[in-house]
Amino acid sequence: MLINVLLALMVIASFLLAVALHEFGHATMALWLGDRTPQGAGRLTLNPRPHLDPVGTLMCVLLAFQPGLAIGFGWGKPVKPDPWKMRIGADAGVLTVAWAGILFSLIIGAIISIVVGFVYPFLIVDTTFAIRLLQLLIAFASVNFSLALFNLLPIYPLDGYQIVYTLLPSRQAVQFARSAPYGPFIILAIFFLLPFLGQLSGLGDFPLFRLAYYIWLGSMYLISLLVAPFHLSFEGIVALYLH
């Protein structure tokens, strides 16, 4: 299976912008709730550099350059608000900030998907530039949706971890927090070690061993739902993505 280098580069570029928007969403929500801590830490910016986590970015690069299918998601450096500065209360404030990044990624993915639907009739012409522009837009929408779906996992440093931690009773939250130092290793094991073991065992088609693929597939379905009124099918979206 070959590596689609151009698509991989599109996916990585999309991730750099998508993760900046995702973390900017966290920082903006914290500011709206009265906490300027993320702003003071330089996180209220669309510049990707302050938001990038080296391991999370490496994960995106490895997934983008895997043979057969370029997939784009990873994680950014967590935005750390001060719970006691939230005007709606500590727990509610942290929970709202945690959800903000996920919702912001979903909104960006939805907007770009609708743009794809609008411009599709004008760009589906026999020119390389037009097709590649459509491919880039679909890749960017997919990365945003994938980032939102990925962050639902309750593993540190993902948003799902903070959401579950905030909702748990105090004693259970303390026990749950013990998993945080191992979070990045757990994520890498799920997305790289398990698929490898699945291939060795002959169980490579088991959903747990193909979680990255199913996250990407979910992003494709979300895009297709939004472009359906423009008469662009799921199969058409996938074909343009893989062009």
C-alpha cells in the first residue's frame, strides 16, 4: 500500500491550524467566564506554536504518513484555566472550558463542510488546482471533526479526561487522576501498538484495533451529512479525500 504524500501534507497542515483553533476555543471560553490565566500564558492566539504538543503532533504525522489512508488527529498542549476564577463556579467552569474545544472543532468542521457543498459545483472541473482545493477543504473538515471525536476519549491530556474528572465524585476523581501520567502512553498504545498486535494475531479487523480508522470514518459521515443537501454523496466525499 502506497503513501499519499500530498494528502499527508494536507492533513498535517490542517492539523496545525485545527489544533490551534481547538485550543484557542478553550482559552476564549475561559476568558468569557472571567479567567485570564490562559491569556496570560499566551494561549489566546491562533499561532499554532504555543499550542503544539511534541508527542501529540508526532502522532498526527505518523497517522498522516501511514500507508493506504492518511488520517489527521493528535493532541495539543492542554489549556489550564484557574477553576477559582470562573464566574459560574469551579466545576461548571472547568467543564464548560473542556467542552469548548470539542464544540469549536465541530463548528469549524461543519462550516467547512457547508463551504465544500457550496463550492463543489464550481470546483468539480477538470483542473488539478480545483480538485486539490476541494481535497484540502475536505481534509481540513475531516481533521476538525476527527479532533473533536478523538478528544471525547477519557484519557489525559484529552478533553474527555477533564470532562470525566470534573463529573466524578471527589474520591473517584482522585483515583481517576492517577492515570494522567500514563495518558500519552495509553493513547500511543491504543493507536499504534494495538493495531500492530491485531495484525500479528489475525484480528486486525476488530474495531478496537482500528480505532483511528473509525474516527476518520466518523468524520467522513459528518461531512457527508452536511453536504447531502448539495447532492454530494458519502462515496463522493471519500473519493475526493483520497484523490
